[in-house]
Amino acid sequence: MSENTEFSRERQIEVYVSGMAGDKPHVPVDVGRLRDAARERMSPEAFAYIAGGAGTENTMQANRDSFNRYCIVPRMLRDVSQFTTSTQVLNTQLPSPFMLAPIGVLDMAHPDADTAVARAAADENIPMIFSSQASRSMEEMAGVMGQSPRWFQLYWSKMDDLVVSFVQRAEESGCEAIVVTLDTTMLGWRIRDLDLAYLPFLRGRGIAQYTSDPVFMQSLKEEAAAPAPARKITLQSIQGLLEMVSNHPGGMLDNLRSGEAIAAVQKFIATYSRSSLTWDNLSFLREHTQLPILLKGILHPDDACHAVDVGMDGVIVSNHGGRQVDGAIGAFDALPDVVSAVDNQIPVLMDSGIRTGADIFKAIAMGAKAVCLGRPYVYGLAAGGYDGVREVLRNFKADFELTMRLSGCRFVEEITRDHIKRIE
């Protein structure tokens, strides 16, 4: 049974022995202090975009509150000397029951952006879900991951041929599943970003999947760019223009002369997402890929049942980390009804609010097959680049292993609802 060495013990010894030589971890182990360390390294605009949520951020708080309403009930005198934290979701093998959630515009956290995260994920063999709003192309990310597992997250744009191109590129990049994000057909009311009047996409950030796509770039040649609206010329507007052209592929001077960078941003804004998307559109996606398709953003059990009815391969219970609907149900609170509704017909994953190995344990106990880790790895990226991400992943692996074994479980399948209890 023992696929794992005692990773948690090795991780702790690694930290403590390094401490004897005066070396502390690259990034804080505590997620709260990790967040603070990331904030010190990021611009106010970058931190607001990554850390913020919709409206008064009640949904972000609901995500944490929903976990805190449940306690783990450890069982004693269970032989856990032989164990494994490994599990499988669809055709993807996970060394621990978590993967990296898709998060866009990672160059706001660190210049190495998605490639640093992809390298760290590959080195720890943790599956990564590539974002549609990445700062690096999926081909570049796949190039540093070798044979390590990866999925692709799809934002369904207004251009169906672009959707097909994205999916084909994901297949060619070795992605093992397509994750369709449902809850971002329009941007949520994000007060932190609005107060700073900052949207990274207008500066050409987070659109690398588009500017590396042949269908998208061909559309720029076929359509005349709309004239840019008149704006007051200020130092800030000039800086914004320079940022836009520097983020576009090619040289800055060429991009200034051609106007292609401006056209790309305009085209992206015009086609980014489709608010008319319905269940009927999913058959189109099925026609264009043999990869498993999961729906991300499911919170209502009826939607989960519908996903089964239309032949989807999995669902991810998520409220987008509290970034879309203020006052929405906590993802962990939504999880049990969704699990019950699908009745083991398809795997259920969850994200939103995962901050510790104990959270992963609780989600598994409630019926999730695995979870998706979001902001913590971005904070690790901001605070320490590749090393920071890798340490965050190692800490989560160790924390989950300890929680599982100290609770009397030898493997993930032994974690059941009997191991958690709701408190009032």
C-alpha cells in the first residue's frame, strides 16, 4: 500500500534541520502570514486583483465560515504505518487529493508567472489547470512540465472557432481534461479593483492564450480595429499604453507602429465571454473533443444533476473564490447536496476557501474526490517565485498527510463523513 514515504516527516525535518543553520523557509508556512508577505511584494493593484472578492466580500468569508462549522473527529489506535495519499480523478493520478486551480494574470504576482507555477507543479507532480487568462501560453507552460499532468480551463468566448482552437491546442499540449468555467460570463462587482480603477486586461495582461492563438490573431487581420475612444492624455495613460504594447508579442516599437496590441485588447474585451451560454452549447464542445469535460461553478444540486444528464464527466463545486456573487453560498456548504445529487455517477471536486490540509480532509470527508488550491499558491509565487510555489505545495502535501494519518486513515478512500462533525 505504501506508495508514499513519510513525506510529512521529511518535510518537517527539512525545515527544522535548515533552521539549525539559520535558514528559515523561503515563504511563511502560515497562510495568513504568507498572504501578508505576498502583499509586501505586489503592487496595490496586483494584490487587490488577486486577494479581492465581489462586493463586500461576504462570499469569501462564507467560504471560510463553512469549513469552520465542521470539526474533524480523529479515531485512535489505527495502524497508519502503511498508507498512501494518492488518488485518481478521471484518468489523472494525483499524489495528494488536490490540484492547482486556474488563476489568471499571474505576472501580476511574479515576472515568471505561469511558467514558475508550472515548473513547481511538475517538480511536485501536482496537476495544474491552465487558465484561459494566463500570462503565458499553454504551449510554454506544457514545455516546462514534461509528462506531469495538466488540465485546461476554458472561458467560452463569443467566437466558437476560438473555443475550438483553444481546445485543440489544449489537446496538443497534453491536457487530460477540459474545465469549463460557468460563473464568469461577466465580471463580478469587484470593489477593490473598481476603487483603483484597474483592470489588467486593458493593459494587455492575462491574454497570452489569445495573442498566441492563430484564430484570434487572424481575426485581428480580418476585422478593422475599432477606433480608440478619445481619452485625456496623462502620464498614467501613456504608461498604460506602454504597458499594453510591452505585454504584446513582438517588439515595443513594432507594436506601437502597427497598433496590433491595441487591436488585440479591443478584440479580447469584445469577445472575452458569452453571457448567452446555455446547457445546449455543451454539445458543441463535446463534438470537438474526446477529453473529459468538467463544469466549474456548480453550486445547486439541480445543476449538478443536469450536468450528469447532458453527459458531462465531472463537476467542480465553486463560487470562484468569492469573486463573482457577493452573498453566495459557501462552496463547502454547497458540496454535500451536490455530492448527493450526482450519486457517484461522476466525480465531484471543489474549490474556494481551501487554506489548510485540514480543509482538504474535510472536503474529502464531505464527498469531494479532490480539491483545487487557489490563492495560497499565488501568494507563494508573489513572495518567493518558483521556490515559494514549491514550498506551498510541499506544505499542503505534508499537512494533508499528517491530518489524514492522525485522524486514523490510511488512504483517501477511508476518509468519510464519520470523520467530521458539524458544530453550532
